[in-house]
Amino acid sequence: MTLVWRLCCWVISMLMKECKICKRLIPYGQGYCEKCKPIAEARAKERLDKFKREANRRYNKKRNPEEVRFYNSKGWRSLAAARLQHDGYKCKICGQYATEIDHIVPIQTPEGWARRYDWDNLQSLCTQCHNKKHDRYQSKKKRHQPAVK
């Protein structure tokens, strides 16, 4: 049994395959040789960045262009950063680390649009509470429960 085990380990350590880019022989279990690994990682990062840009473009196409301009404006970004800093990066609902700013009166309403830069209409929320408030990424069963206000 020990001899068979040693033989199996030796065979596995000797298995070789081709690098996916340059076709050099590399140990089985690796995807790329050391020379091609940075190239493959750069390509993967480029594909991911392209996917994210396309996803954002598709998402923004569905949104009101005026809202997209507002959320991309320098004024909004600096106001949101100031509000997060003022609140000490604490979620108003659960007290966890806040990364997002929420409009209490949504900007999709006429009153909310008029108050979009109003400091008192903003609150710091963690991603989980913000998603819950807007009923995002909830299972169908949980969606029928009232959203957090």
C-alpha cells in the first residue's frame, strides 16, 4: 500500500499540461506559467472593468437622465461625503458602518427633488439597511413585508 501511495504521489507530481497562453509545459493544477500569469490577471481585470462599465451603462439607461446627472455631480458627491463624515460613518438604523447616503423624502417625488440638497433630508445608511428601505435584493417572501422607513 505504501509503495502504491508513493507511486501515485510521484505520478501526480509529474503531471504536466500546457500554459493557456504560451503553451509551455507547466505543473498540472496551474493555469499559466509564471511569465504569463501577470498577463492573464491583467486580461481578467480588463474584462471585469468592461463588464462593470457595460452594466452601469445599461442601469443608467433605465434611470431618469436628470437623476443620473444629479448623482454624478460634484455638488452631490461632496455633500454626501460631508454627511457621512458628520454622522461618523454610522448607519442611522442599525449603527453599523455606513457607506451610503439616503434621501428621506425620495428625489423621485416633486417634494424630494426640491429637497435633494437639503441636509435635513439626508441620512447615512449601511448598504444592507439602504437595500431594505428600497426593497432591493429581497426574496419574494420578504418583499411582501413593509419596507423599513
